[in-house]
Amino acid sequence: TRVPGVSLFGATEPIPRRPLLYKSGIVIIGQGTKIGYLGDASFRYDPETYLVVGVPVSFEVETRASPDEPLLGVSIDVNPAALRDLVARIGDLLPLEDTGPVPRGVEPVALDERMVNATARLLRCLWDPLESQALGESIVHEILFRVLVGPHGRVLRRLTQQHTPYARVARALSLIHHEYASPLDVPTLARTAALSPSAFHRAFKRVTGQSPVQYVKSVRLHQAHALITQLGTQAGVAAAQVGYSSPSQFSREFKRYFHASPSDLRRREAR
């Protein structure tokens, strides 16, 4: 859209459960339903529930939609600089931080009236180039504020608290997304997070629902999926670009993960 970090999405038919990689952001559904599956947990996001994604998370998603009632939604990226600035300005007035377990990287939250009103104003301003330019980012900041003071605001607040296990895991995730094609192991990632390997492994699985090794694999496969389906890259070339040394291993893991081979996807996209 004309407002940086704001995207609209939709679907006119149901989409079976499949893996997706969500980046840090806020996902609000106006119509239709999505069901997310993260580790052993499942959750729905729909016109009554929005999703807060604090860190990039890979999980499986089922979409419920039809031509008569299509899925309609908006996603808003979380700008780290804007988040830090907002927390710095209002941090002393925020609810006291809980001392509970490390939060998950994704949390469903009940959509209250204030969030509905802010989202409606954001959507209305998108129709007008002048309003988008003048008001869009300020409404995005308001929505970010509503999330921060909401029941799962800790998912974003803890990103700004550099010494929490959550923020440490976020640093390791940033390394993975920048260096996914390089050799990455648990000791290397744990050093980046400044945690012992065992503490890092526990915190990482709590946040992402996956072990570090599983997560690195999922990021590589998602990157390869994008290369194959969006750029038409050959499977062997995509495998090498995302860090696989064995094309046959790549093909096996790709098919197991996406339930389709790279060649099947290429043919499907070509139709």
C-alpha cells in the first residue's frame, strides 16, 4: 500500500494447512479465518482475534475462505526503530513486566473496540493518497501502541529489553535470517545470544516452537521456495544458494516440508 509496512491480503478459496514464514508484525483479519499451528499449540485469528508476531516465526497455517465470503486482512510490519522509540517514550507508564516464562514469538489477542477503530481509520486512509501520506504512519504508530498496552504487549516490549532471553533469541534469529546459507550450529547461535547452549535451546524452542536446527532448515526451505516459485530458479541452483551441499537431500527435505517437489511447484507456477 501507500503506507510503508502495510499490506493487504486475501483469498477466495480455502487453502489447506501448509507452512508459512511470518515476519515480525501485526495481522488483522476483517473477514474469514486462519488457523495457526505452532509446535503443539493451535490458534485461530479472525474478525475477533488479531495476531502479534514478535519475531520471525515459521508455522503451519490453514485458511478458511470462499468466493462468497473471501478472506480479507491487513498486515502491519513492526519497525524496530519505531518500537524502541515508542517504548522509550512511554516505558515508565506501561504495565509492570511480568516474570513469567519466555513468551512465544506469536500470540493471538482479542480485538477490542479501540483496535477496531484504529484499523478502520487506517484502511479508510489507504484509499486517498493525501491521507495515506499525511496520516498513515501516525495511525500505524497508534496501532503499535494499542498492541504494546494490550494483554500480550510483552511479545513486543521484550524485544526492546536487550538482556531478556526473548531479546537474546531475537538476536540469534536475526543472524539466521541474514546468514541462512552459511553453516550455523547451536553453539554459534548460543554465543550470538550470549546464552549457554542448553539455556539457548530451551528459550529458542519456547519462542519459535522449533529447535534451532529445525528453524534454520525451515528458513532455508522457505527461501528456496521463493527462489523456485517467484524467480523460476532451478532446484539445484536454489539448493546451493540457501546452503545445501546435497541436491538430493534438498529435494527430499523440500518435498517432506511442502508436500510437493520443487519440479511440481515449478510446473504449478507455470500454468
